[in-house]
Amino acid sequence: MMALVYFERQSKTVSANAGNNLRLLAKKNGVQIYHGIDKLLNCRGNGLCGTCMVEVFPAKPEFVSPPTAMEEKKLKNYNNPNLRLACQVKVHGPMRVKTYPVELYASSTTSAPPVTL
């Protein structure tokens, strides 16, 4: 089954096969999910660093894999059920993805006010 994945910040829609990994799908299609130094310093898709945090909005809940234990641990301090680690997400249907929610990432790493793009 083919599914369309819309990357909101990039205004880009790509096709995915059921079970595709969201991080690899983004990389394959030139969609940047890392920002700043995280482009170089990340765990390469092992769910350890949290730098591939995205917001996922599936058309239906079953169109995205359930959160892994690693995701639940990394994202437990955020009050947003749509936050996921792209490296842990399996695509099973159409969805909209908001890459690098900078306002959330910044608020977790500094006491400076959040920046929105």
C-alpha cells in the first residue's frame, strides 16, 4: 500500500510504502529533519539521542506505528502526543509531518524564550 507523507515545513509530499521508516524516507527524499549541529551529531537512527523529534499527524491513528519504549522515555517530559522520533516511526498510511519543532526543542535545551519559524 502506498501512502502520501506531507512534510509541512518543506511543503513537500513524498510517497511511502507501508512500513517505511520516517527518518529514512525523509533522508531519501531530501527532507532535512535535523537542525544545527544535530546534522552531524546524532545517533544515526537508533532512538538514542532524540534529535530527530518531529510532530506526526496521521490521517487515522492506525496509519502510524505505536510509540516505542525508547520514544516514550525520550519524549515523556513533553505534553504532546504527536511528538515522535522519526527514526522510530513506521509509516502505514497518509500523514502530515512537522519537522524539527524548534520551539519545543529549544525549550528543552535552554531557558531562553522559544523561537518559532
